[in-house]
Amino acid sequence: MTSAPTTAPSIRDLPPDPQPGAPRFAALDALRFFAAAAVVLHHFTARANPSWGIPVNEAFPTFHTYTAWGAFGVDLFFVISGFVILMTSWGRDVPAFVSSRVSRLFPAFWVCVLLSGFLLVVLWPEGKPMTLTQVAANLTMMHPAIGMGHVDGVYWTLWAELRFYVLIAVFMAIGMTRARILAFALLWPPVAAIADRSGADFLATVLISDYAPLFAGGMMLFLVLREPRSLVPWLVLGSNVLLGMAWSGGHSAWRIEQTTSVPIGQTSASIAIVVCFALVAVAVLTPLKRISWRWMTTLGALTYPLYLIHEYWGWWFIRNVHAYVPSYVALGIAIAAVLLMAWLINRFVERPFARPLRRAVERSLRSTASPLTNP
């Protein structure tokens, strides 16, 4: 009988990924696109907006009662993000992680901010009053920290994602071990909820209090993938699912009820949160994880630019064509238009610029750190 190790194993001491060399989980890419499509339909056909000229529930009297639930696509994104971000930070150092996130987020984001800013300042200022100062501040993605509003409403989720990335980067700098990951995922969400309930607003903001269980639960899905027979990751996952049902589900239900005419009860919201976790689990823990269909990866590549560009540009297209065609035709035109814009952004911005930006950022971070680590 051997004695237990005296220290927790580091990330590099753990077994290799289940699919070494696999570029990505294609089913997870398809799920990401499904989440984005659900949000698009929610914004176009359920959320109150100025584009139809009539209340949206009159334009889609039955359809909107279903697409209102598409707002839970955001919750699904957060669970996926918890899984993906732990996977991308696994075995890497801080410069590699930061450069991968910067190159993934910012090229498309900068273009979409400028496009949406042009729309709202020049083409459609009555759609949402916007100033050039607000557009410029949004380019940093840190604008909520200085009290600036979002150019596009969907950017609130990027602010949540960015705070999660910072937490992970700090965690990596301190030292990411299996035991610390488990402790972090177990303690972070309830501490964030307590901070929110006690009025510690700054701490609640830093800890992403409303959606911490979704990120932490996604992280645990990655540990479960690596250690399916280990009980502790399953237990921590379960605690986050339960807290997500009670806490995040309520916040999401409130968010939907504030922007649509569809009431979402706590029980229904809790079920929706369970479905979000279940969908990610099916995509990464079942034989579906071995699927490598190219069309899924293609859809995954369109997800981020589609999410960034769709809201105000989609409403603008609807506003300009709805007077001439029926509602569902206008909806189809708007969806086709924003999909085309997403493809163009992916093809001519993300693909050519992401990799050079990643190399440049990583090189700069390493050269900055070298004098500190090698005097």
C-alpha cells in the first residue's frame, strides 16, 4: 500500500487529453451555433425592439412564446465557455492563454463595434442614440468598468466572459492544480452569490455573481471528461447545477421577463438550466465527442461573429424590408443578411488576422516577462 502524495498534482502531471491531436469537439461547435441561433431568434421575434413597427408579440403572436426561451442560449454559452476555457488553459502558461484569448476575441469584436457604431451613429441613429466616444470606449471591451454603455446590447455577455478569463489567468499565475481547480469551482459560485446578497457590489461584479455556477459547472464537465470515474468532479458539478438552477436560472428568468411579454417561472428556468448542462454533457461526454463532421466546425466558426453583429444590424434590415414583405419573409431576409455578414467577418478578419495577432501578443508578453524572471 503506497502513501498518498503530499502535494496536489499539477496540470502537467495529469493524464493527456482523451483525444490527443483532435482539433476541436465538432458537436460542441454545432451546439455553440445552436445557442447563437436561439439568441438571434429571441432578439428578432421575442425581445421588444423598434424594428417591426408594431409590438413584436403582434408580429409573431405564437412564435414569440417559443423563441423567448432562446435567451437561455446565453446560459448555454456560459457553460460551454467554462468547459472550453479550462481546456484551453490546461497545461499552458499565462502568455499562451492570454494571447489565445486576445486573438480569439478582438479582431472580430473591433470590426463589429465599428460596423455597429457606423450603423447607430450614421445610418440609424434613431435606433439607439450613440456617440463616437461610446464607440471608442467599446473597442477596449472594458467599457462597463468605466460606466460606458454597450454599442450593442449583446456585449454584456462579453464583459462576463472577460471577467472569467481574468479569473482564470490569475488562477494560472498562482498555480493551477487539480485540487485547486476543484476547490475554486466549489467555492467560487456560493461566495459570489453571498457577495451579491450582502451588497458587496464590487466583489459580486468581479466574481460574475449571476452566472458563476454556469462557468464553474462547465469547468467541472471538462474534469469529468478527463476523470469519468472520479467522484469528486461529479459532486462539484452537481453542486453547480443545483446552484445554477436556483440562482442563475432566476436571474435569466428575470432578464427574459423584462424584455419580452413571456412569463418564465422559477421552475421552468431551473429546467432550462439543467437542459443547458445536459446538452454540453451530451456533446462532450458521449460518443458524440468523436464526431468530426466539417459542417459542424464551419458553423462553429460563424458563431462568434454572428453573435456580435446580429442584433442591431438585423433589426435595421427588418425595419427596411418589413414594409414590403410579410413578417416571416422579413425575418428570413434579416437572418440571411447577418449570416452573410458573419461569414465575411470570419473569412476576411478572423482567419487572416487571428494567428498573427496571437503570435505578436504572446511574443510581446514573453519579452516583457523575461526581464522579471531572468534578471
